[in-house]
Amino acid sequence: MGFWKQFDGCGRKIGYARVSTKSQKLDMQIDALKSVGCDYIFTDHGISGGIAKRDGLDEALSMIRKNDVFIVFKLCRLGRSVLHLADILTRFGHEEVHFCSLSEGIDTTTSGGRLIFHLFSALAEFNRDLIRENTIAGLESAVARGVKLGPKFKLDEFDILEAHRGIYQYNHSVSDMAERYDVSIMTLRRGFERLGLDV
């Protein structure tokens, strides 16, 4: 009896697999996801982890609902950065979606596994704090060197980070967040790029 038997009583089991190059095969990941009884399996083939647009992942995330189990073969198959991974897992926690990574034995249907959501939530906040501090330190250093800064941006670092959190942790759309901060979508995206955030 595998540890995934405790998924009984949960909702649907949604699997996701990804390989970075066209020459790599998805077979091993798909076989592992099938072996734990995934109801749906979404894939991205030949898509680097650093690519923002991943159709398979986007489709998988769009269909999850409360009490589903989102399953990957390995943690690194999911997030395109540490912050992105932390945001996805934090979103799962908010939406009461379980998460399982087969290789690492992570399973949030257990009490010990649920600690993962809290750890990744803290990691996401830590990453954002570092981004904010580094941005402010960089601006202060530039001013101290006599660099003249350009016109003031419509969004400050705090607003950009909060908008980013809203999109990636709470599943708000980019247009919703742009409207909330009374800026265009392009201005919001440029803000993300300025801070080196996933767009």
C-alpha cells in the first residue's frame, strides 16, 4: 500500500509533469503520476522552468478546487523560481488544495505535510522582503553616488510586491490588480520587471 492511499477521501488528483528540452521524455513522470491514480495529467514538453508561459501548468492551475490534490513527480518540475514555487504552494494553502511531490515525499494531506504551506509562505515573504530591501538600498546607493534618478514611478516597491502577491498567491488577474492600483496593465508589468519578479 503506497502512501498515496491516504488521498482517498480527497477530491480529484491532478498531476503535472514538465521537461525542459524537446529531447527529454515525459514517460517516467507520467508513469509515476498514473501509478498514484491521477484523474488528470497536464504536461509541458520542452519548456524551461524559467519560461513564464506554461500552457500545461496554467491549465492545471485553472481547474483546481478545494480538496483536490495537486501532484508532481519532483518539486523542481513545478516552480520557475523559488519565489514562484513558494507563491504556488501558498496559493494552494489559501485555496485548501493539497499538494504532493512524489520524489521528496511531500504530502500536505498529513499534519506534518501541512507545515510545508507555512514554510513556503514564510519563504515567499522573506524573498519579497529581500527584493524590497535590495531595491531601496540600490536607490540610496545611486543617490549617494550623485546619480540623478528619473521621474517618480507610478507604483512604489511596496505596491508592486503587494500586486504581485495578489496575482500569484490569491489568483487575482493582472487586470484586476492594475485596476486596484489605478495603473495600466503595462505599467504593472513594467513594475514587476523592474524588481525582477515573475511576470
